[in-house]
Amino acid sequence: MANAKKEIKRQFEEFLGGLGFQGGEFTHLIIQAIQEDWSATEFQQALKESPRFQRMFPGLIEKDGSINVLLGNTLGSAVYAYRRWQDAYQQVAKGRVHLTTKMMGVLVAGGQSPDEFGARLNAIQSAQANPALQAAFNEELAAMGKKPLDEIGWLKFLAKTGPTNFYDIYEAAQLRSSTLNLEPEAALALARAVGTPGQAADVGSIIKAINALKPQLAPELERMGITDADLVLIEAGSDPKNMLPQIRQLLAQRQAMGGHVSGSYARQGPGGGFALFNAPGPASAA
């Protein structure tokens, strides 16, 4: 009997060592396992339910007691993946924000990978560094019935907001902090219509193309009732009012009349609409 208990103790200690635990962190569980003759499955279940384990790895275990599927399908693989994510989160946050274990648990539980965390942190810091963008960001939050963000609120918003809402609000703020004439609600509706939900859209390119077009055709666009919101949709590849052919015709007429803005030309944009970029100078005659 004594030998059997020693063997069980050895097996559970080896299992814990394989998870990276050293010393007597979970000795109490091993003692209980021997006393109550637990199986390996029962021991792992008790480990997962241990308050100490859950404090060490917040977000690894779901509310229903299952392992977070993003981390693996066994406890060993999940702990290994969790530690890799922890290291990656810390590398992203280093010198930028103080990331607590609890906040990392929120990120893990929300399925936010270190790469996604980095992308969101870049977006948040861009907003914080740009007063107009930060003001527009908070105005978009207000339009959704949310409170403006303070220093602590930015990090919580980054960690807890789903990807679709996060990028919709950020893209709407980008649109509103530019030269475009948009109300908060309209900007949010446009952000939801642009790009792929839950992924960052290249709003900067859309704004750049519109700013290149408007000086050429501002009177005509106003006369035709083509708004900045219409231009955003067209540049993003959506043309519900079928205005793109008219815009292209106006550009062609302006170019034929010599009124085309020097150094710009029309081409397909990132969303399938128009785009205007600096073009090479005219070729010399042979």
C-alpha cells in the first residue's frame, strides 16, 4: 500500500512538473488525491477548479469548467500556450502600459491574441496622441450611449470590447476627425459598412482618395447631391445610389478640358471604388 501511494505521488508530481510547477505549490491536492484515491482525470479536474490555479491562469478555464479552446484541448497544452501568450502580451505592453495578470485574463477569456492586442494598443495610442481623434472617439462612444474614456478606461475598453464594436468605433472616429463632414451616428453607420467586421479597415486610404477628389469636383458633387458619406461608401466598394459612373464621367470631362488637377489620376481604390494618388509626370514626346 505504501509503495502504491508513493507511485501515485510520483506520478502527480511529474504531471505538475510537466506543467512547469515546482516545489509544493499543489502539495495539498496530491495529499488529498492519495487519501481519496483519485484518478488522473479527477486530479486534473481538482487542479482546474483550484482557486490558486485560476488566479495563476485567469481566462484559461471557461465558466463551465472547460478549457479555453483557443489554448488547446488538454490541460498541458493549454498551460503551455497560456504562458507563451503571457510572454507575448508582456512584450507588446513593455514600456507602453502596465498589464496585470487579471487584465491578461480578460484578454485571454475574450479570445484576444497578442497580435490583436498589439493592433488595438496601436489604435488606442494613436487616438490618445491626436486630440481631434480622441475627441471623435469619445463622441462615437457617446453616440452609442457609452461614457467617455479616462486613462484607465482606455485599457479596459481595449481589453473588454468585442472586435467588431472596437474597430467600428475607431474607424468612425477616424472618419470624423478628418476633413469629412459627418455626424457621429452617420460615421458609425459608415464604419459598420466598410471593410470586414472585426478587422481594421484602411480608412486612411479612403480619406486620402476623397480628399484628392473633392477639390476637383466640389461644385459638381454638391450640385448632384453627392455627400461625403456617399463618397466613403463608393471608395469602400459600395455604390447603392449608382453614383460612380457619374463621378468617372465628370473626371473624364475635367481631364479633357484640361481642368484635371496636375499630378493626380483616377484608379480603382482598395475597396473597389475610385482612388486618386500622385501619378508620374507626363511622358515626354518622342
